Amino acid sequence: MHFMQSLHQAWNRHRSLVCIGLDPEPAKFPAHLHGRADAVFAFCRDIVDATADLVCAYKPQIAHFAALRAEDALERLIAHIHDKHPGVPVILDAKRGDIGSTAQHYVAEAFERYGADAVTLNPYLGRDSIQPFLDRADKGVILLCRTSNPGGADFQALDCGGRPLYLRVAETIARDWNANGNCALVTGATWPEELGKVRAVVGDMPLLVPGIGAQGGDVEAVLAHGRTANGTGLMISSSRAILYAGGGEDFAQAARAAAIELRDTINRYR
């Protein structure tokens, strides 16, 4: 199924704008998983199985797996989500961006090797670096726009013909790159007014919104500035606040409780 179709259906079916980031850190795993050869997969799988009816998407961060030499766990995890929880899209958080044959290999990595439904990308190298992804009309192309980190303004806020660069990026993607309707943008929860400016430029294009939870983003402000007319349009991402909500053998149920709390908080402001 087309990523955008899956996303819209998950928004409605689960009444949720929550995207859970899957960022495994074994030092934070509960004690009963320490030393297990499959700890990374087991931890993430149990989180997924406990929360799959509460989310609109999952977002595994590739660096967390690669640093642990756990790419096989990532492949297994995405396959597990597709098999046990069909209809919940998976966004590979990779932030790739390169040209020529390298871009083609990144396409194969994200969509063939890992089987992701969407991937995060850096548009800094321009359209030719993104075109191989855009050509995959069934897959989501989620491009960095106004990121949640404090240093994001170093370049993203620079004046570009009377408008900040991040708005020029949003305009270009919405106007010129989205012919297949498979584009979305990353806009941080820590800058809700700027998120609203992006929304005004891109219409109903989905926005992936990191920065809720551990980074301190405000849910009410994000909804006020970022939701679409029908109360959707957002994938509000939380990782650590959900993954590590509990430290015992009931960690997955603690994660479920944290996901319910976030979903219900979001829904109060929709």
C-alpha cells in the first residue's frame, strides 16, 4: 500500500497522531534483557506489540542499530511490524542525501533491504539527490525542513530573498518536488510558530514533528499551529519518553501507558 494511504488510514483507525521513535540504547534496557544476544530486537518488538494500536507510524533510527552492529535486528523488526501489525507504516530515520549511483543505493537500502515505507532525507544537495526517492511513488519521502535542535537555525533561518531558508525549502518541495504526492517535511515541535509558517506554505502535506517529550516540545502549541483542517496532518514523534517509561520486566506496558497518555493529550487539542 502507498505510504500516504497507510498513514491516513492509521490516523483515522487508531485516532492517533503519535509516531514512536525506536531508538534502542541497551544501557537503558531492563535487567532481564541484559546479555541476551537478541536484546535489541526483543526490546523493540515488545514495545511495538504493546503500542501498535496507539500509533500512526513507527520511526526506527538507523544509527542506533548500526552502532550496535544490529542491522539484522532492524531488518527483523520492520518485517515483524509489517507481518504482525499490517497497515502501520514504518519510517526509516536515516537522513540520507547524496547524488548519482549513491542515491540509488540509498533507495535500495531503505526500501529493498529494510523494507521501510518511508525514509527521512536531507535536501541540501538539491533535487537530483532526492529524485530517485521521489520516483518511488508508493514510498514516503520525508525531507528535513525546520529541525528541532538548537543549531538548526545556523542555516535554516538564514535570509533567502526575504524569507528564511527553511520556508524556501518548504515552498520548493510543495510546489516542485511533490508531483507523486509522496512528500512530507520534518518540522520540530520546539519551534511551533515556525511550524505554523510551514503549514501555511505546504497546505495539507504531512509533517513529521520530533521534539515532544525529552526535548520539551509543547503539544498544545504544535496542534494549534500544525494540524490540518480535519485535525490530522501530523506525525508527532516521541522516543525516549515512551521507550524508557519503565525499567522493569513490565517495560512494554509502561511504554503503552506513556503512549496512551501522549495520544490522549494530543487528542484533547485536535
